[in-house]
Amino acid sequence: MKHTFNKYLFVLISMFIISSCSKDDDLSLPNTVDPDGSADVEVQDFMWKAMNFWYFWQANVDDLADDRFANTEEGSADYTAFLDSEDDPASFFDNKLQYIEDRFSFYNEDYRELTNSLAGISKSNGLEFGLVQFQDSDEIFGFVRYIVPNSNASTVDIQRGDLFTGVDGQTLTIDNYIDLLFGENDTYTLNMADFENGNIVPNEEEVTLTKEEGLAENPVFLSKSFTISGENIGYIMYNQFTNEYDADLYAAVQDLKAAGITNLIMDLRYNPGGSVNTTRLLASMIYGTNTSDLFLRKRYNDKLQEQFTDSQLEVYFADEIDGETINSLGFDKLYVITSASSASASELLINSLEPYIDVIQIGDVTRGKNEFSTTLVDDRENSYLYTPSRVNNINPDNQWAIQPLIGRNENADGFYDFTSGLQPDYELKEDYSNLGIIGEENEPLLAKAIEVITGANGKRDFTVNYPVEIISSSKEYSLMSDKMVDDTVYNLEF
């Protein structure tokens, strides 16, 4: 679609089109100054203008004020000097543009790498792990959460629950783990460990892993059903809200519906977030397809918010997926397994369903992230929005992309304030000495969810002897960590 800068705004926020009400006035855009053309500040200029327009906290950052630089020759000189104050665009973004309380906005010098990550494609060895710091020590250890199928890790002798304390012969510490595990080395060797009498003890075993380009992870990790104490229970471990796999997610839900389930457990313990629209579709698959029921209401910065009508800010439940009518489960209750790694779109699913059904949360407190982001590139005629059909319009001399937080979501009751995380109804942390097997009925968190469903209280001891208190994880160093990506398409004519 062709974008006319002063008349149309195509906002990238899910994969459907919402008709809008017209307004008499065109969209009011800031009258920004341009830098000296001889200065090498093209990337910084793009970053400032995109953030000035879209950033949720634009009013809280003095250097992003609309009147920060006068639209004069003198103002141009000031603006150029400001952009040139940091040689590195990353430092410019971090030091000059990002609000101090913003934990989640980020950037990448190649928009293709960023957009691939949003599609679940990355450079990875397929080992997903958590990292824990030893008490009263700078040393840390890792534990394996799961292995991505068809990855390098799936071809070597390593599995969920395995422990490691070193990389390439170096003991992991709070100071070196980033370089050793997430640095430039595509191949590394893990130094494994055993759990003995309450202690993690290095052994002589080693596992060598190699990161591969283009690893695609299907986020529907496991789907199964079982009957326990007369209850027909469905279970899905879902590890990222990736819209390229919406059909796989729907197929999993439909298979469970065909199996006659009357309860559903969504395991989001390792799900860092993703697509807003995929979240909306999953909520519709679970709850219902009444397109008059409000799924969420969006709030942008004041400059943008005042220009939208209510209908342009509201997103409703869906009745179709890829042109196919959604055959909803129609449940009035959902069981969700969470951990400290459950973030953004995972929290959105819980929060947006709460006004309509009973959402029972089992596990740990979630991450606490309710702002949404979008991908911005140097396509100035498209208001800096990344649109796949317009990649040829991106400035060939500037391939940087930024992924700033541009708004927050409120549920139908207006609730949005969970920056400290969503509290579980039944708190149960993972125990690194007893992780269990994903999808097995005796895996502790799944077993607890089953107990809640069946009411078979007191039949199992859920004491956690060695609770997982992660300081980081493999997913935190993916570009999709803690992201809620605004991927709905609004066709807004002003």
C-alpha cells in the first residue's frame, strides 16, 4: 500500500484491518529540523525522528521534545551537533533517547536479523537453558530447560535437567557468562556437572555445541491430552507467540477439541512474548469469537493518543484465522503455567482474558511487562514503520532498525498495572534438582495444575527444595526476549 505522509498512517500492530472513522484534520506530524547534509549522522537522525514521533515516553525525554531544536539554520547546526555527540548509533540510542525506566526497547544494525527473530528464526544451537547464581558467590551454573527439535543440540548427548558450570574450561561467573555463552564464538563446549547431596559438582563430561544460522523454532513445543480422575485435560507447551505458526497453534487446539477435552492447561513458563495478534487469536480459540467483546485497548503517547478515535484504539476478539472460521473451545476457565520468564504477550493473554473467564495461574510470578513495541526502519514516507512489501523503500545506506516501546495495553476492565508481574494463584517454583519431563503427568508444575483441576489435594508433596531463581536465560539474549510486538494493521484515514 502506498503511504501518503500527511493523510494516511498505516500502523503496524497485528495481521488484520480495522475500519476507522475519518476525522476532519490530517494527522498532525512534528515539524522537525534536518541535520547538515555533510555530517555522518544518518542513523542517528532516523532514530531521533522515529522516537520523537512514536516513543511512548517521548514527553519524558527532554532531548525528544518537539521544540528541542529550532527549525532554522542555527537549529540545524544544534541538531547536527546533538546527533554527532555519539559516534556509535547504539550509544546514541541508549544515552540520548531511551527513557531511564524503559527496560525493553532495543535496536539492531540489520533490520533483517531483527525481523527474522520476530518470525522465530535465529542463529542458535537449540539449547534453551536458565542460569542461576550460587549463593554467596560470583559463580553461576546453568540448567537445561528444553532442546529445540532439529537443532544442533538435538544431535548431542544433552537433555532437560542437565547441569553445567563452565564453558571451554572456564568456570562461569557473573562477569564472564555473557561472553562465554552469548559472544561471538559460534562453537563452545559446556563443562557438565552432577547434583550430589545438595551440591552441584563439576564432572569430567563435556558437550560441544554449534550455533546454526536460520534455525526456525516451532513454538508449539508439545500438545497432548489425557484423562485423569474423570477429567479430560488438554495440555500445550507454547514457547513464543510467533504469527508464522498461527496455523500450527490452531491445529493443536482443534486436535484437543476433537479429543473431547473439558480443561486446558497452557504452559507459558518459558514464553517471552511475541505477536499481539497471535495472542488475540489464541484467546479467541479458548474463550470465544464474539467480535463485540473487547480484547484490549491501546494507549500511545499523548501526541498520538489525542488524534485517534476510540474505535481506532480498540481491538476485539477474532472469529477468523487466515480466512477460516475459528471453532472455539468456548471455555469459561483456563489454567496457565508461568515462571519469571513468562513475559509480555504471555501476560497479555492472561490479563485480556481475565474480564471474561477464570484464569488460574500456577507457577511463579511473571516478568511484568505490559508495553508493546513495533519495528521502525528508515522508510520515512511510511512513518518509519517496517512493512515487508516496502523493503525496497528502506534507505539503502541505513539498515538499522529500532524496536521501541510505543504504547501499553489495557484489558476490558481498564487494568494494565502489573509491572511487578502477575501473581500466581498457586505459587510453585521450578526445582533444578527435580525438573521432571515436560508433558509427563508427574512433572511438578503440570502435576500441580492437574491437582487443581481434579481436586485431588494432598496426594503429592510439592515441596521445592532447590528453587530456581534465574539471573538470566538463553531466551533473554534472543532479540525476542520480553517482547510484545504490535503487528495489527490499522488502516487509519484522517
